[in-house]
Amino acid sequence: MLKEFLNILLENTGVDFCDYKPTTLQRRIIRRMHLLDIASENDYLNYLLKHEQEQHLLYKEMLIHVTTFFRDETSFDYLCSEVIPAILKSKNPNDIVRIWVCGCATGEEAYSIAICFHEHLQQVGDLTRIKIFASDLSEAVIAKARKGVYPATALAKLSEARKNVYFFQQPDGYHIRPFIREMCTFAVHNVLQNPPFANIDLLSCRNVLIYMQPVLQKKVLATFSYSLRENGYLFLGKSETSGLAGKFETVNKGANIYTNRERNTKLFSIHSATKTPPADMSHTERPISQERKDFQRAADEMLLAKYIPAGVVVNDSYDIVDFRGNTGFYIEPSPGIASWNVLKMIRKGLYYDLQEALGKAKAERVSVRREGIALEHEGALQRINLEVQPLSGTKEKYYLVLFQQVPQAPADSLVTDDGINNTRDLRIHQLEQELMHSREQLRALSEEQEATSEEFQSANEELKTLNEELQTSQEELISINEEVTQRNKELNSLNKELVTARNFASSINNTINDSLLILDKHLRVQGANRAFYETFHINETDAQDRVVYELGNKQWNIPELRQLLEQTLPEKKEVSDFLLKHKFETLGYRALLLNVRQMHLEAAAEPLLLVVIQDITESHELQQAVHESAFRLQFAFDTAGLGTWEVSLPDRTLSSSDRFKQTLGLPTDAPLTYEGLLAMLVEEDRAEFQEVLSLAPEQQRFSKEFRVLRADGSQRWLALSGMARLGQQGTPISVLGVSADITERKRSEQKLRSSEQHFRLLADSAPVMIAMSGENGEFSFYNKSWLNFTGRGEGYTAADWVQDIHPDDRSKYESLFQSSLKTQARFNAEFRLRHKGRYRWLSCIAVPRFNVKEGFDGYTMACTDVHDQKLMSEALERKVEERTEALRDMNDELLDKNRELEQFAYVTSHDLQEPLRKILMFSSVLLRKNEPERSTHDAEYLTRIEQAASRMIHLIQDLLNYSSLKEHTRDFLPTDLNKIVQHVLIDFDLLIQEKEALLTIGSLPTVDAVPLQMTQLFYNLISNALKFSRLGVRPEIRIAATELTPDEAEAQGLKRDSGYSKIEVSDNGIGFDKSYSDRIFEIFQRLHAKDQYQGNGIGLALCRKIVQSHRGALIPHSEEGAGTTFAIILPLKQDA
Amino acid sequence: MGRIKIKKILLVDDDLDDQAIFKLALEDVRPDCRVATASDGVEAYQELLHTPEATIYDIIFLDINMPRMNGKELLPKIKAMERHRHVPIIVYSTSYAIEEIKYMLAAGAHTYIRKAHSYKQLCMDISTILNEVESAS
């Protein structure tokens, strides 16, 4: 049945529980059945098959995960104080320390070890040196272990110090601190199937082995031996010590700590041992393929198979690791749990011999041989030789066990001469020996048994004594019990009385309207009556044992209350009628009257406090309201400057306030009687005052103004208002009222009236028409001029006068008015208004009025009759327009004339030139022809004709140029001045040669200019330079350009920023006086006589005009007899 | 490019004085040249129309302002005549009007000289032009 369960688990989880202790497994299954309320195992099996979830649960159940921090304190103490320092000591400071916690469950074990290491932090140095591998079969528990969160109960056994250092509290529990967590690595791992961790210094596997059967335990331990370093530590749970023999050495038995004596080097043999018989090491290394065998080896094998005796190789724990030859005869699997132990598998008849031989071989490391062991086989007797040979040269200890069958002697030869059957003798001998062995064993057993029974006897004795002691104790208990019962009865009756008393008290408490509250010394609520809970909406159960301040969501945490309870009370012992005013969150404002008394109860060591709370909120509020209204009234009177007075009716006695006296100009302590008051009134008002008083009872209330004459002679206005106070039967008791000094108001009223009158007079007498509107824009006032103009009387409204506006102007005015009204802006308007059946032009200014308080108050509009002016100015405008037109026409005419003139001048000068040219030509032809008969006079006359004609030509040309130089002819092009000058110089070739002039011309810029005008400019300047040379001096002319600095430009009144070029044309000629600097540019202005120097006085004027039209400047610089320099300043670029 | 010697010149000018002075000056500068004159475009056109192939003019001096047919009208006509289209035409005028001169040059005139104000200048001008044309041809 169990098998079937285990098979299901194997299928489902892949974990084979076959080798776990059946009793344990059975217990788990029964537990699950119990939980599910299933009676029979069959039913549970069915259930298990159908429910996958249950399979999982059972699996979890099988793997018990019970563990705690520092389980088995003593063991852990030893581990921490001895083992861990020893491990660390054996290591170099940088070596890694490896720890394996096998079966770590939810991680407590692993973390405990980590904590131990951390407690040796100084020795550890770097925590990353410590690697803790923690493994478990179950993924679920590993997940929990990784989280490292534990409930408080899990930490209960931990010392406070460890708790604080290694954990921190969070709502979900205690978290292990990261530095501990980081030391541990958690993994799902099956120690029976997965390859183990290696090179382990400390292996903790606690309470795992106990669930396993010995075979499995051994296997696991072998794995551990492999995993651990030599002398590595194994940390086991209690009662897990079996199967350790040979491999591990005890370090501390109590603590269950062992060291690995000798490391298991081959994991292979351990793991495969349970599945396939392992081959001998030497054999496995041999290649198996047939082809590669050489014949020698084949022969060896043959021999080995045939002649070498059968045998097995066993290890130190007698497990078979290799089979040699046919061992079937000697060795067979024994019934029960599968085992490779040779002693369990050996044929029964050989057991003792083998055990002995192996023991001897192991102990003495010698080969042991047993011969002729008789063995019965199928009815025949066989003799076996047994040899145990320790294998030398292997790392671990192995023993070769050889079996050899002694060949059967023929039956006849077995019978010796003396007739004794040798075989039988041998068998007898053997049996005797066996018997001897058995006896010895039996003896040893019986000795042991005797010793045990003795122990049992002594234990029995002990138990007997114990039993007696128990009996006496029981008797005592019975008598005590009776006493207790008696006491109990007494208490019961007392209790009943108490209940009655309490009911009585509580019924009183609960019927009282005032709240009662009982507090202990620490101000915790010990009780309260119903009134308290109801008044303050406090839940009774919540209040119990709470500190009073915390009641009702801490609403009672009132500073005044604290003061009272914590400071005043301890001194005075009791408090009476303490008024507590507080605004509660839920109850709102409350006025509470507190009385506190100390109560000394017999039972209680400490006195209790009885707090009686009386809610006087309403009466308190009422009182407050009365106070307040009285105060307000007084305040109102004071601020309004009102006096109060009262005249009792029957006897006319007056009582009055200080203020009232003040208004009368009396000191406050002066006596004032009714008669006195009457006397102070102006005579005319006295009767009225008396009448008012006598009529007061019939009237609701009265209000009259009276004049009083003060003692200093000043008259004041007094407003008296009041009403009669009637008694219960409606009989008047007195007249009471208030007084106010209204003199100022009266005066300002007066002033207002007179100023109003003033204004009307002013407005009416003004010749200007004035109208005023209110803030809504409706006109309400018109002065006399206005009314006269329109011819309308009073009662003239806004609509009326707007209707008087000329229909053409009305809508314009209205829209202007409306838009101005919106912004409250002043505006000017002109419109025609009806005046005696005709319309006249008015010019109006409307100004908004603002008063101090309300702001905009309306418009005041003043209009003047501008009809005549308007007509006049219209007429004027018309005239101006006419004139302008005439002027424009005239101008056009002039322009035409001008153009004609220009044309005329051009044509004329051109036509004038022609005859002159001819005169010139022919006279020069005449001169050329050197007629012998011509007199010198004739020649001279011809020359003069020539010269005059030539001058006239130049004059005409220059005039032509000057007049045609006009603004609109500007046609600026980028002009290379170098080319211009070269071109000009061609014209002067002849002259230059004649005068042997020396010209130096520098590099000139390209400027935006009219090329022809530039030619003209340079022509004139060069011509002058050549012309005005000094006699006998060779003319030197220099033309050079420099860039004008911004400062120079500014000095010439030119724009600072634009680029200018300065071209200087200088000569070494006659020069001129500086005082002529301006004159030279005037047209027809000459400095020299005509016969001295040729020229007509236009050239320089033209030059200046050209330069100016190029937005430049021409600056002469000269000294008489020292030459002349003309600086031409031209902008490089002309603006478009 | 052998230097072609200018032998025959046609002067088209309505001003008889100018004709006379031109002749005088040419006599001084190039006594071996012969000058034929025409007083307006019509006359010049007739002359050129009937000029035999052998006696074609080497150069033509052409005034602008003339009665009947002016220089501007004549020039394209000359350029349209197969025999005369390669004859260099020198604009010879008192005109300052740039537009006119530009027009003439665009219509195929070789160059432009202003009528000089002195005999000496005229002689120089003629000599320069003739040399220039001869060397360019």
C-alpha cells in the first residue's frame, strides 16, 4: 500500500521516497488522512489519484521542514565558539570559506550559521569570503528562505541583541538584514540525485538523515564525504550518528560535529553503486573495442577468465565496487533492502570466514587466507579457499576478495587409509569451529543481557520510590481541594451582596443627569455613568482603561483639562466648579462645569478621582449672548456718538448718559434736570419738545430735531428720537430715547444748498450752454442758455434734446456718447441742434464727473454755438483749396516751361557752338598757312579771334553741362575712377607734353557714380591743375586716394558709418589765398585776369555741384604760391 | 594681314564748311588720299549703290544729323549692302547724345570721333583713325 503512495509521488514530483523510513512516511500519510477525514487508506489513495493538489500537499508533508534559529543551542554554541574559529584559522585571509546547509528548509539554519560567521567578523574580514550554499528539495521552502522574512514567534528564542543586529522589523514580520542575506545562496537540490557541492568546509545536514533508511544514509554520507574537504566539518542533528564509521571522526559527540577523516575521491562509484555494479578502475580504463585488442591482451584475458579465481573488490566499508570472474556461486543478493555490502551478499556458509578475514586484513593490512571452507551445494560438499588481499597503491583502501573452489578429489581418493572420510572430517572440524564462534557470541550476548536486566532492575526501584512520592502528594491535594471549595462558597455569597450594591450604585449613577467619570491615579477611565457616555457620544467599551485624554478620538486632550488634572489637582486634592470651555470636534462648543473629588476606596491602594461634569453650555451661552449684546449696544452708541436719556412720565425726572450731557456742552458730572434741559432748548422749540413727550405714549416712536443753546452761546442741532416705555397694563412709565448732535450735518446741508444755488446761478448766467447727466447717461439739468437756445421750457428730458439734433448728426452723436459712457471718457462732439426752427452748429465738450465715493457721477456737457465760425472756416477752406489748385496748375505750367527752356538752352548752345567751331577752325587754318604777305598784326588778330572763339566754346559747353546737371539725371553705376582719370588724361596729352607736366596717379577706388559726371569732375580739376601752373616751374600733379576715417566724415557733416573715399588732386601751382576758399566755387567767379589764365569761372562750381549731387564733399586746400589740393570725398556706395 | 593703305574716303556730312576743313586736313595728313563727299544720306546711298566694285571706298566718315536721310537711317542700309558691309564706318559728329552714339556703334559703326575744335586736333584725329583702321585690317 505504501509503495503505491510513493509511486504516485515519484510520478508527480520526481522524488523517490522509497528509501525514507516507512514509519515516518506512514505517519505523514495518516496525518493527511486525518486532516481530510478519510478513514481508509484505499479511499485516500483514490482521493490522491484524483486530486493533484493533494499529491502536492502530501509531498510537502513528506518533507518536513521543521527548523528554528540556532536549533540545539549547545551544538550551535560549540559550532560558533570552536568550529568556526578553527575553520577560519585554517584558512588564508583571502581564501573562500564554503558552507553547505543541506536540507535548509525555510533558511533559519543557514542564516544562523551566517550570523555565527558574522559574529567573528574581525577574523573573517571580508564577508564575501563566506559562501553559504543552502539547499532543499522543496521549491516552496526555498522561496521562503530567500525572502528571509520571519514572524516574531520564530525569533522568540533569539537574544535581543541578535534580533536587533541581524533583523529589522516591518509590518509583514522580521526581515533578515541584507548583509546576512547576501552571504547565503539558496537552491533547490536533491542530494540523492543532483551532483553535490564540493570543497565544503562545513556541511550542516541536520535532522535529514533520520528520515532515511540506513542504505540511503550511507549513500548521503558518502556524498558528504566527497563534498567536504579533508578535515572538513560535518554538522549533524541529534541521533543521526549511525553509519558514520570509518569516514568521519567525532569532534564533539554532544554537539554532533564530525570531521571528514578521509575524503571520498570518487563521486562516480558512490552514485552508480546503487544502479549498476561499477567496473574496476583499471578495467574501465581499458578500451573495450575488439579491434584494438592485441593478441597478447586477448590471451591475458582468456587466462584471466579461465584461471584466475573469481572475486570481488570491496572498499573500506565492505561495499562491492568490482566483480571479477564468475562470482555467482559465492555472492548473491540477499533478501530485504538492496545492499552492495559484501557481508550481506555473501553465501551464508562463508559469512563468518569472510568477516573474520576482512577484519584481520583491515586491521593488520596483511593478506589473509582461509582454506578449505566446506560449503554445501546441491547436496554435495564443496571446498572453498578464501583470500582477502588489501590492495596496495590505491588512494582509498580496497580489498580484493578471492574465492577458489578446491577441485573435488575423486570419491575414492577421499577415503584415507584409516577409513576416515577426509571430507567429512573437514566438515566436522569446520562445524565445530562455527559452533565455537556461536557460543562465544552467545556468551557475549547473555552477558550483555544480564547487564541490561540489572540496569532495568535499578530503574524499576527508582520508579517504585517515585510512585510512592506521588501517592502522598495526591492525598495532600485532596485536602487542599476541600478547603478551596469552602472558600469558594463564602466568596459566592459575598459576591452576591456586592452585585446588589453595585446595581444600586449604578442605577443611581445612570439616573443622574450630570456626567460622572471615575479615573485612577494615571487618569485612566475606571468607570463612567450613562449620562457621560450619552452626552459625549463615547462608547463604553472603548473608554474602559483608556487615559482620559484619548477619549472620543483624543477630543479630551484639552490643555486646560491637563492643567487641572496634572497640576492643580495634586496640590488641592479637589476642585470645585471649574469652568471648562472647549470646542469638541464632534460635539461642538461646550461649557462644562467640573467638580473633582478624590475617593479613597478600601480595596484600592491608590485613591480614585471622581469627576462630575455638568454641561452648562446653554446657560453659559445665554449669559454670553446677553453680555455681548449689551456690549454691542454700548459700542454702537459710542461709535455713533449717541447719548441716551429717559424721562419718567409722571414726575418728569430726567436721567441721561454722559454722552448726552457732552452734546449739550455740559461736563459729565454736572447735574441735569428735566427743567434744565428745557431751559437749554431754544425758546421756539420748547413747546414742541413738551408736546412730543406728552404725545409719545400714543405714538410708536418719534424723531425730531431741536436747537439747544450751549452755555458758551453756540447753538447746536440735536436730533432726539425715542419711544414710550409702557408698564404691564399699558400705562406709560417713561419716555426713553437717544440723542445725536447733528449740527455738522445741518451745516453741510446748508452749505450744499447754498452751493447748489450758487451753481445754478453760475450755470444759468453763463453764455455757454450747459447740460448735466446722471451716471446712467440721462440728462437732467439744462442751464438757461440751453433752454433759451432750444426755446423749450423746463421738464426737458434726454430724449427731447437728442431729437433736436440734426438727423444727419444724431446717430453719430449717439454712438459717440454711448461708447464714451462705457469708458467714462471725456469726449468732444460737433453737431447741429435745432434753434428756432433752423439748425445751428454746436461744439460740445463733455467731461465726466467723479465723486469721491461712487466714482462716475455723470457727464457735464458744455456747448458753444460755433455756427458762424463753422461757416466761415468752411468758406476759408474752400478758398484755400481753390488757391492750392491754382498754384498746382501754375507749377505744372512752370515745369513745362522749364523743360522747354532746357530744351531751348541745349539746342541753342549746340547751335551756337557750331558757328564758333567754324570760326575757330578757319582761323587756325589761316594761321597755319604761313602766308608771306600777311602782316604780324594780321597774325595777332587771327590768334585773338581764335582765342575768343575758343573761350566762347568752353563757356557754352560748361554752361550746358552745368544746366543739364540735374537731380533726376542721377544714374549711379559702379565706376572705376582709374579708368575715368586715364580717359581724361588722353584729352590732355597735348597739353601735358607741352608743359612737360609730371603726373603721379595712385590706385583709385571704384565708386557708385555717374560716369560722365566723374569724367567732367576730373577733367575740370586736372585742367585747373595744369592751367594754374607757375611760370618756369614744371607742373607736378598728384592724384591719390585714401579711405576716409569716420571722424573725418563726421567733421564734414557726413554720415559716420558709411564708407567714404577721399581722392586728393594736388598740384604745385600758383595756389590761392585761403580767404578765397568759398569764392572759388561761385559761378563766373574768377581770381585772375582773363589774359593771365584761361577760364570762365564755371569749372569749380560745376565740380562742387557734381560732388554734392553724389552726396560727397569737395574741399579745397591751398596756399598762395605753394600749390593747391582738392580733396574729393565720395561715398563708395550710393543708397538706392 | 598686310597693311592696307587707305586710298578712297567717303565723307557724308551736310555741313559744307566741315567738308572743306576735312579735305584740308586730309591733304595735310594723307596727301595720297582721295575724298568723295555726300551731303546727306540719300546722296550717299545713291553714290554707294552705284560705286563700281573696283573703286569701292576704304573708309566712310558719317555725320548723324543730316536732312532727308540722317546717319542713323543710312548706316543699316550700308550694312545691308553686300559690297559695303565690311567698310569701316566712323561716326563723325558734334553730337553729345550718348544714346545716338550707342545706337550707331550697335548698328555696326567702327568707332566715333567728335568734330574737333581746332585744326590741329582734327589732323591728329584723322591720322589716328586711319592708322588704326589700316593696322586692324
